[in-house]
Amino acid sequence: MFYNTPIHTVALVIKKRRDPSEGDNDVLIINAENLSEKQPHVNHMTDHHVSTVIDLYNQRKTVDGLSALLPLEDIVANGYNLNTSRYFDPVIEGAGISIRDTLQSLDELDAKRCAVVAQIRGTLDKMSKGNNSQSQELTGLVRAISSSNLIK
């Protein structure tokens, strides 16, 4: 909401007196982090986004990912911290890549790396057999690099 600033904006509404039917021992937290259009220097809330926030406020109930009606005891237990990350699970978007698939990909990449290193070493052996001083200098340089942590 603030121009050229990446911080999240928080609106805190405090009511001195509430209707007893609304409860007097709870706090409504609305997570509007994703209720905006992302723009280069500022996030903009459209009329639809504002309407959604107002509806959440008026409904005064928990809606997954958007609002949480919390007992005061929960807020006390969290040290009076009203940061939304304490009360909402992070939304993780993506293809849902499994750990098993990731490990298999890493194994395949490691096998390819080993093949490339073997090919480099074979080429170095061929080059080192030549009498050319330039080849020997290049071979020494590449061997020094390959013996470092860059190529294992």
C-alpha cells in the first residue's frame, strides 16, 4: 500500500464497545496479503479486494487463508504478536514436486557431472602426452582447477 516499499500494510480496528452477541474475548485477523494487484512499485487493492475485506470484517468468522477469529488466549500465548504469519499457514503454490523425484534428478545430474569430469580427464591425459609446452602448461592449469573444489 505504501509506494516503493515492500512492507505489508496492517489496518488495526479497535472497538471500545461491542455488542455482547459479537463476543468480547476474541480478535478477528484478516490476511489480505494476496488481495491486491501486484504492480512495479506498489500493490493496488481493487474495489473487489476492498469489498472482500469488508465482507470478511462483517462476517466476523474464520475463513481458510483469509481470516481467523482468535480467542484472546491465543494472542496472549503468542506474546500479543498480531503478525499474520503466526495465525495463517503459508500458501505454497507450485507443481508439488516430490522429494523422491528431486533426489532422482540430483542423482542423474551427478552421473552426468561424473561423465563430464571423466571426459575432461581423458582429454587432459591425451594433451599431456604431447611435447608441446603450451599443451603442458594448459594441462597443468586445468589439472589445478580440477583438483580444487570446483570439479570433484
